Amino acid sequence: MMTRNATLLLILVAACDPEPTASLSVTLQRFNEPGNCWETALFSDETPAKAGDLGLPAFCASTAARTLLGGVDRARLLVVYHDVEFETTASLPPPTIDVRLDGIPETIAFDVEPRRIDKTDKLLVIAGFYPPTREADDVRITVTAAAGLEETLPKADAAPLPLVAPTLGIVYAGCPATGTCSLPGGVGTTPIDITLPSHSGGDATLTWTLGDIPQPDARSITLKQKGDVITARDFVPVPASDQKWKLTARFGNLEQPGGEIQLTAPQITAKILGCGSPCTVEAGSTQTLRVVAPRGIRTPAANVSTYTNGAPSLADVLINLTTEDVAANTIEGDRELTVPNSPNKTWTVDARVSGFRAETFTATIQ
């Protein structure tokens, strides 16, 4: 099999014999993923090309629908040079492929591979590509091998070939179908459903912004076949933020943003056990501080600092939250603290969990 670097010289058969005459034929195919074979959609000859004549694996018995699904369909052109001879003294220039969508030129990257068909006077060029992700009513593909040697699909008198942009769906399954979606920041995960009409599975990517600022995080999700779509559900950790969160799904060169989720500060409390409101504590006494946060919070630990009349008295003490209350859907942790020996002053406890500040607790020292 000849590779892209193979050296060839294309020589049109001499005119001393009026037959045969060099010619070109073009076939458009689309890959059928379930059948693991190529389906023929359009062809320039009177009859479609046969796989055996081109030295290729068998084509699908079915015929591809007369449409292309942008960004999803794996397509290829089979360009056959007929009645040519070969020498290995120069490189064969690849054919020029011009694609127009509704008459407007479209740049497409083709993966071009020339092959010599054994024991024939034919050269096969396989040009693989993915259709662009957009809609068009009329796709025209013109393949030119040399001046006067070209073919266009579909033919001028044939029905146009439409290009359909598939809809990549992203649904926040943990949010209401209508209205505003609000989630506590940094707590648990939220289910995200991604679907795409396609018969070719693969990996989708989820990225997101917080407060309209792109985040470096990304998640890869494998979409699997389910009927006529590929789909997956991913459970995405909710960021520890109180800003607007917006996710975007990508599959190949398809992109679909989701709606906005308003993240809110989770409810976190810090209190001295047995102390009412207002709270009074004895100077030099030992008190038990309890910090309570929602179950599933990203980092189940509190960083605690205390202040006496605003001056630091204890800095950044860690309290692990290990006791779960399933009924209340909370998690909590306790730690004994020594009250400063400063009567008639205000003692303030500041606790933070996953970057979120608890409701400030204040007591009077007596």
C-alpha cells in the first residue's frame, strides 16, 4: 500500500490508442459505527464503486442517508484515477478538493492517502474528513485531479446534499426543569446529562466558568449508545464558590453551553455547647465548640480562630468534622477551647469550612 510519502508519476495513457481515456470517479461514504463498515451516500459514476475493485474491505450493504451530520459523521471520499500508468520518479500531487456550503467556500482538513490498486491501471486516493459543525442546505464537493479532469458531488441535476448540525444536549438533572437553579457551593455533586444524536460514541468534555471566569478544571465523560443517541450522566462536584456556575459540554468540534447555576454559601454554624443567647462564659474556663456543616461538603474540616475584643487569641485550629447526622443531613465536629482570662471582654469565634465562613459566634467573658 502506498503511503502519503510514496513517489509516483501519473502518466495519462498515450493518445495513439483512442481508448481508454484517463478519467476520474468520486464516491462519498459515511462510516456506519454499529456495522463497522462504510456506507455509500453519493457517487459520480452510473453505478456505485465496489470495494473489491478498489482493494478495500467490504462496504455496508445498506445505503447511507442523503445527508451529513456536521461534526459527528465520519466521512470519506474515494477518488479513483482510471486508465493511468505509474512510474516512481516523481511525487503525485494530491487532488484539489473544493467544498462549498450554500455556495460559500468552506475550509476542511482532509486526511489524504494515495494507494495503487494492484494489477490495474487505477490509482485510489482516500480523503477522510469530518463535516463542519454547522447547517447548510446544499453541500457541493468538487474534486480536481488536473485541468479538465474533475467531478462534483452531487451532480448538477441531482438533489442537493444537506448538512445538519447535531444538537448536543446538556441537562442539569439536579435542577428544576424551569426557574432558577440554586445549589450550595462545595457540597456534594450534581448530576449532568449529556446526549447527542449519533451512532458514533466517544468522549465528551465538560468545562465551566465561575462568575464568567473560565476554570482550568475539565472532566472527560464517555458517551455510550442508547437507541439513536449516545449519552452519559456524570456526577460533577459542586465548586466551593458562591458565584454563578455555568458548564459547557464539548464533543469533537461540537459545543453546547448549559444554563447558569447560582451557587450559595452553605449553612455552617459554630456554637459553644450549653451556651444560650446571649452567651456568657467564665474567664479561663474550658468550653466545647461544635461546628456543623452540610453532609458532603468538599473538605469536612473547620479552621477556627478566636478573638478577644478583636485581638487574635487563637489562630487557625483544625476541627475535623466526623460525626454524621443522617436525618439532619449534616456533619459535625467538637473541640475544647480555653476561654481567655479577660473578664468583661467579648470573645468571638470565627470558623471556616471549605473556604466558607460560619455564622459568627460571640460570647461575653465574665
